[in-house]
Amino acid sequence: MPRVPTTNLALGTFLDGENPGAGSQTVLAGNTGLNANWLILDQSIGTEHLANGVHKSNVIDGPMLKTTSVDGSTIDLSGSPLKLRVKALGITSAQLAAASVMAGKIAPNGVSAANQFAPGVVNTAALASDAVTTVKVVDGNITTAKIANAAVTTAKFDFKEYSARVSQSGTAAPTAQLLGPSTMSAALVWTRVGAGAYTLTLLSEFTANKTLVLITPADTTWSHPSAIWADASNITILNRDPAGALADGWQAMILIRVYP
């Protein structure tokens, strides 16, 4: 004998008294194939079916989740009705397995201007030391338009550099007008030693066998300047007239590089 339907989950009576062997209760109207009390139970805990016995969609609503399963940093409950959502910045590199992201798991053209990383999300601190190599950059992918104005500076090159236009007259020390930022450890000092002889000094700056010095005339007086590495602190500049004698009064362009 079937049990009489009831809205109380713990109750329900058999028409002829308690009989554990009774058959299934006839279903409520519209709930073909489902035992009425089980349907009421299912609706109460909100798992599988709607009130008319139709299966719910694949959406998992908030009431079906324990709030303790949501930590608020990676996953939260939001929306109306409540739904489980992954927060925009909730997944960090620490939460990804080392091999979970690789080229084979990114569809071709999967990253575009429309769905690229937000500015500042990827920086040098967020990249492994060998993450970006010349082999991994396609020719033509990096253009001047994609490099910030201050991103590349002479301070970021391996070598130190000094470039200037130098002028000298009379018995005065040469004066230099920098052509670009100097990346030497301090300012270089020009000194006149004698007629046609000068030194460029910076303590322990010019490493032996690692210092390149180029100098060329910058005027039409037929002066002939030359540069010689003297020691780790000094570079000697000599200027000669057309007859080969040391002489004052000249202009030149000089480039110095010190390699590591």
C-alpha cells in the first residue's frame, strides 16, 4: 500500500497503517516517474530538480554551496541569484602547477589585444629568469611602439659609456659637451698637461683590456687628436698639427666604452 504524500519530510502515512514493504507512492500531478516525498526532499535541499520535477540547469547556485568552501580571495559568491565565481585576479602563479601552462595549452591566437593581460600584471619579478629568450620572441613582434619611452636606458646596457664633443683652445683644459647620458660611475675630469697633451681621469674606471676609446676630429683645422689608454684611472689625449708637432687648439668627438 503506498504512503500518502506529505510536505513534511519526516512524515507520511500508509493508507492501511505502517507497512515497510509497501510500494511506491503515486506521484503528484506533473511529476511522472518521481516519488512525491523524494521530490519534496530534493526540492528542499535544492539539488537536482525544480518544483515540477524538471532537471535544473548546469548552474550551481549559492544556496547549494557551503560558504566555508569559498575563501573570498580566489572564489566568491556573488550575483543574484548567488553563483560561484572566480575572482578576476584570484588565480596567482603560486596557485598554478609549474607545468600547467604551456604553449600546447593555449589555442592559436588565444591571446589578442582584446583579451591580453591588464597593464602591470606581468613584470620582470613575475617572470622566471629564463622565461623570455630570443628564441621565444618572433621576429617583428617587438616594435618601438611596444616599448615604453623609459624602458630602455644606457644604464641597462652591460657596458659603461661616455660620449662627448670636446673643444680646447689656448692653455685651457678641454671642455666637453655630452652627446648622451654618461653611465660612468662619476664625472670624468679633463686636464691639460702641456701643449697638445691632456688627460681624462676617473679613479679605477678604465679596466685594462676592457676599455674602448675612439676619437676623431670635429673641425676643419687639420688637427690630429689621438687617444691612449694610460692606466685604470687615466686616458691620455694627444693632438698634433699638420707638421706632427703637439699643439693646442682643436675640437674632437670622443667615445669611451668600458666592458664588464
